Amino acid sequence: MAGEGGRVEAGCGPPVEHEVDRREFLEQALRAGLGVPILLGVVRIQDLAAGEARQEGYEPSEHYYGMGVDVERCIGCGMCAKACKTENDVPLEPYYFNTWIERYVIQTDGEVVVDSPNGGLDGFPRAQSEGEIQRTFFVPKLCNHCEDPPCVQVCPVGATFTTEDGAVLVDEEYCIGCRYCIQACPYGARWFHPEKHVAAKCTLCYHRLVEGLVPACVEVCPTGARVFGEVEHRATPLARFMRLNEIQVLKPHEFELHWGLLVVLYPYITGLVAGAFILASLERVFNVKEVQPTYRLALLTALAFLLVAPLPLLAHLGHPLRSYEIFLTPNRKSAMAMFGFVYAWYLTVVLLLEIWFEYRKDLVLWARSERGPKKWLHYVLTLGATDLSEEALRFDDTAGRWITIIGIPSAFLLHGYVGFIFGSVKANPWWSSVLMPVVFLFSAIVSGIALVLFLYVAASLFRSKPVDMRCADKLAAFLFYAMIVDFSLEMLDFIHRLYESEESIEIYNQFNQNSQY
């Protein structure tokens, strides 16, 4: 796996001792050719999740395990995939695999055909190729147990974690089922369990390791293509395998979308919130009097959409009732976990406070003029602050203005941070951009202004009141300018990606034609 700073790492084991830049790394991989063994993972097994390792007679610190795959020996029989499903209770339905096998067919014209029918579980049919076949080989794949795993970084509650010795595990009792780790894995090695509603992956059969046994896939391999054992003892088969063979580590290459419509709705709704609040700030802070008729409407629109914004995310979670864990035990390295606190800050400290100061006078007047439950409701909402003196109202106005000033960067942070959540998914290079938060922000301004403009005109017509055309014209002008900036940023981002990636795309094309692993 390619680590940070261009270092070439072997799974989650110790890094190779030399440093290479990205181009050198790709070119070395290209020159390496075909037929070299693959070191899928070197892991140091320690606590093995919740006491599993602390079996009598087993001391994690005394072991240093690794797994290698010899692609020259793999025959694509699928026995390893079958054994894994049986040993680890993996659903038998297609597309649920802790380990699977891919077949690479190299044609004489340089084209590479890759297939994996049912994950190689039932073997492979005869290769059907229009061109003349130069070579065919099989590559078993599983979790690399990375040294710096992106799945661990993004997990909002820490359910995915790395043990002291480097193994990557999932706590099924703690996982909330957000699929962020699945989206972040650059190897496509994680999947969502359809019954447990949690993330699942290869565990190296920890329950077998603590009993002194090898993983099930290693045990059943008829040709010995999977080599597993101690790394630090030179006499072990794995140590000899590493000494006598040129080792390559699987390159990140898998990316699939595991986030559906419910996840897409969340940034769209928060964009409406941020855009509506920024529109309200034009009148309060920047003294744009033309938009004054929409000030309160913009605030209430932002509050209404902010309250419903989490609902699509909760519906997306495999275990929505565990979502509170994000606030109780957050993973501080996870962008999604920290966003929960950004959301809470914006809702309680910014939006609710500004609305309260804006409506306090009205609440007091309503409480004085009404009777029954409404009177008490409005009185409770005043929080006992019933002073309507000129000095008190000036304080409300000043406090509201300062809260709005604080709220502007908070609104930027609210939706810009959503862009950061998507941009931090390292497995998707098209999302990973420094401009992603800025693009999200201006998209929010566009959508928020458009929503408030629509609601203002519709509400005026519904209540048979005339539309303030100066206000509508001003809103339309701001909307037009924001659209121009937003479109320009998106085009700049797209052109920048193409310009920077042109050389890398050429290298990858050569790489794909010669070495798919």
C-alpha cells in the first residue's frame, strides 16, 4: 500500500526502508511485471478485540503474524472463499466476501480482462477472450490490515480500530452502521452485513489464531498459495517466502459508492440551512435593507430545515439508536464525528439564540394578550425575560447582531465541513479536493437564496399580499452572482484535476495494461 509521503508500506507491517515519490512508485510497479508474489498483510496481533486474545497460553506481544500470496500457485479453485464463509458466518448470497479471488487475463494486444464470478467461490469458467491470450493468473484478495488504515480514521465512534500490534478490527456491538469506513476503504475489502447491519471484513480468523491455528483460508488452500505465519523467525515459511521472493503490495484500486440518496439529502438540506442564514445576515449585518422582508422567513427556514437535517442520516444508519455514541465517545480523528459538534453549536448557540432575541418582544406581547395554554407557552419561551424597556430592546438588537456576526463563519463551517467530510474519503480521488468545502459553501448559498425567494413569493401570493419587487429583484441578483461564482469554482476544480492527473492517468494506463495488482 502506498503510505503518506510516498513511502511504500507492506500491509500493516513495517514499512519498506526506502522512500519513493508517486511517479517512481508507479513506474517501479510497472517495471515489476507479472508473476511476483504479493504480501497482503503483515500484522502484529495483540488484544484481538475485547479479550479474545487473552486465552490461556496465548500472549499477543510474542507474535508477529503476516500473510503472503503466491500468484504462481493460486489455481482459482475458490476453496479459500468457501472456507471463509463457513468459518466466519459470512452470508452465502453474492457480493458478501471477506476474501475473494480475481482472474486476470492478459491478451497479446495488451488488453487486460478482469473477472470474479461470485467472488471465485465456485471457481472460474473457461476464459472467453476475443484476442489471443498471453497469460492468465489468479489473485486472492482480502483486507490488507493497513498500517495507517483510512477506515479507522473515518469511523465516527471508534468501532473500527487498530490493535496495539496493528490488526484492524470491527466492534460489532459498537458500530452504528454509517458505512463511512466501507466508503473509505481503497481496496473494496469491507461490506455491510445485511443481518447485523454493521461493517464487516476479514479478521484473519482471530478466534483461530488465539488457539494456535492458522486462518481458515490458509488451511484449506490445496496448493499452498497463501503463506501465513511468524515474520520475525527466519525459519518460518513466511519469512523464507519474503526473503526468496520479490514482494509487491496490492495497490489501492477499488472504489464503489456505498452512500445512497439518504446521504445525499443530508448535505443538500444543510446547504439550504447555511444559505438561508447567510441571506438573513445581509440585512442584519451588512444593512441590505432591500431583503428586510425576508429576514425572519430566512431564519425560520434555516431552523426548520436544520431540525430535519439529521433524519436522512439516521434512516441511513444500520443502528440509528446507537447514534448518540458520536457525542459520548467520538473518534476525534473522524470528520463525521466532529461534525456532530459543529451541528450542535450552530443549532443551539447560533440559530436558536438569534431567533430568540429577534422574537423575544413578540413573545412577551403574546404572553400578555393571550389566555390559556398559548399564554403559558409564550411565557415559557420568554425564559422569564419580560422587560420591554428601550434599553432592553437595544440590548436584544445588539446581541442579535453579534450572534449573526458569529453565525456567518459558523454557517460557512456548517456546510463547508460537509464538503470536508466527502473530501476526506481518500478512496475517491474525485472527492478528495481542497476546493470541495468551498464548492459546497457556494452551492449552499445558491440553494438557500433560491429557497427563500421561492417561499417569499409563494407565501405572499398565498396570503394575498403584494410581493415587494425591490426585495425580489435583489434576491434574484444575489442568486445570479452566487451561481456564477459556484459554477466558476466547480469548473476550476474540474480543470485543475484534469491538468494535475494527466501524467498519472498515462502511468496508470500503462500499469493497468501490464500489472493489475
